[in-house]
Amino acid sequence: MSEDKLEEFLRTGGDWEKLRTSVPGVFIQKLPPYRSSPERLAVEVNPVDSSGNPTKRRGLLIRSLDEFEAFREIIVDEKLPKLLEMLDAVNPATSRGGRRRDEDVIEI
């Protein structure tokens, strides 16, 4: 992925607009300015369906490498899968659907 494409998206993209990447479930999202923080880009991690569309309305937004490292530490904790297994056991089953949209893909 080229920094030129990212800089162009930061300049011309709409607030909250997303770009696909070559990694399924990884998107680039443009964040609007907020208080003293300027507009910027973030990575959104959001599982995708068989058509490559996000399965959740919002995914996990990661704004920096430091945030990524903090999330990674949480996700690899051995207790998290055990908790998720317990949730799967007590939660009712759900179905997922989605529609496909043709979009540009950002190569990573």
C-alpha cells in the first residue's frame, strides 16, 4: 500500500468513509476532526462474510501502533477464549447476512 494513496484518501475521503484493503476484515477509515484532534486515518478490524462485506456495523478501530499492541495483549490473554466459550454456551444462536458492494481495494 502506498502512502500516496493514504494521503489522498485523507485529503479527499468523506468523514467515516472506509476503504477495503487486500487483507480480509481490515479496512482504512477516515475519522473526522474532533475537538483538538485533526482528521486522521485509522484501521478498522471487522470480520467479513463470504462476499467480503463487514459482518458488524462497527469494528475495532485502531488509531496507532501503541493501541494495536495494547489490544494484542488483551486478545492473546488465555482467559479470553474461555470467556467467549462460556458466552457461546449461554447466548442464543444468530444468523448473519449481507450484501455485496463493489469498491476499490487498497493493497497492503
